[in-house]
Amino acid sequence: MDHSSDSKRAPELVFAEPTPLGLLGLALGCAALTPIAFGASLTPEGLRTAAAFCLLFGAGCQFLAGIMNFANKNLFGGTLFLAFSFNWMLNYMVLSGLAEGRAPDHGVLLAADACALVIFVVFTYGFGFFSKLLFLFLLDIDLLYLGKVINGATGTAALNLPIAVFTVALGVLSLYIAFAMLINPVANRRVFPVPGPAYRPAPATGFDASVRRTVLEILYRHFREHAFQEMPRDDFLRESRARLGEINVQPDVFYLAERRLVSITPAESPAWLKSLRLTAEGVDLYERTALGKSGSL
């Protein structure tokens, strides 16, 4: 057995993608907190009920998602979900205490919220490298915690309504991202569109094949729907920008054309391209490398 080739392969996932589980738990936790955030259900029964949701869904689902993300070698996902799960366990303790007439220490909570705000701001920057939607998701958390810190520092409840709105928005964003991750792969199309990165990292040393893989993936999806009918330039650029941001794909498209994997219909400069499609060789290459096809057909 040739172990040298095995060592170059990406490690196999230990678990199926756990992120939707964490997001659905987060959404249910936010839903349980929504009446309280808007000033309703402030009875012992309401507080205890919300506390149970915080523990089981807010903390429990995100704890599982965090552990499984770490097992899958996902540093960002594991760190965020685990840190957030303990925060939701704190929500459980606070609500349970309030239901029994015990209030938490104001100074301790304010200091912890201020620290959490700093942490989530840094996370927001990091997740912008993955998707604009994830950036918005973390930005909502930032604004929620900013409102809590301002309320706590000033001793007022002036931002209670914005905090409640941000809580609802967090639940909605969590549901949308979870649905996108669950449904889009099953439907094999973007039922729930997810935009590309908010910004790109510095160019890595060495060769990066992600742009060419993305071009082939976009054109293969078009092939499955339209066979060898060419994809209009505007449609292709819209798809590529959603996936890759403002990266210039022209060199990679022409490279793939030189390899006879892509057929293009040129246009006058500056458009450079009228339409394009995969060739049979391009379809075969994509199915072999991305879909694991074996054999000649």
C-alpha cells in the first residue's frame, strides 16, 4: 500500500456536518428568549420554561456541534459553538435564579458581557473570510452584546427594544443558514442563496486551484440543467462573484479553454467573453475529480 499518497489526502470527517444542529438549537433558544426580551412572560413559570430551552437547545445543541466540529478539525466552528454553548448555560442559570427570586451580580455580568463583545468582534472579522452571511450573523451578535454592555454600564434599559430585535434577527439568521446547509446539497441548487466572502485573505504561497474548481462547478451545474447550451457571460459572472467575490476569473477561464475543458465565445474588449460552457472533456474531468466517477461513461 502506498502510504505517501494517503498522507496527502484531506482527513475524512468524523461526523456529518454538525453546524446546522448548533444553529437550530440557537434559533430555538432565541425563540424562547423572545417573549422575555420584549417584556412578556416575566413570571416564574415563563422564566423556568425559557431556562429549560436555553439549557437543552441553546447550550446542548451548540455543545454537541462544537465538539463535533473540533472532531472534524473545524477550529472556527468548534471554538464558536463551544464558547457560545457555555454562554447559553449561563443564560439558563440566570433565568433559573430569577425564577426563584435570585438576581445575578451586575458587575460580574457586565464584565463578562464586555469580554464577550470583544471576542465576538474578532470572530466577526474572521467569519467574513467565509461568507457575507456569516459576517452578518456575527455582526448581529456584536450589536446585541453592545446593547447589553451599554445598558449595563449606564444602568438603564434604553436599549432593551433593540436587544430584543437583535435576538429575533439572530434566530432568523440561524434558521436561514441551517436551512441553506441542509437543503441546498439535497436539492443540488441554491434554494437558500448564500453569498460569498465579505473579503479575501492574503494570497497564499503556492498554487490555489479553488478558482478553477469553482468555475468548473458553476459550469457543471449549468450543464446539468441546459446540457451543452452556452451560459451567458452575465449569468456566469454573477455566479462567480457570489462564490469568489471580486477575484478576476478571466485568466483561469482562458486556461481551462486552452486545456479544452471549457468552450468560450469571445467578445470584444472589455467584455472579453460572450458566453461559455463545459466541453465533454470538462464534464468528464469534473465528474471524476469532484463527484468520484469511475469508468469511461
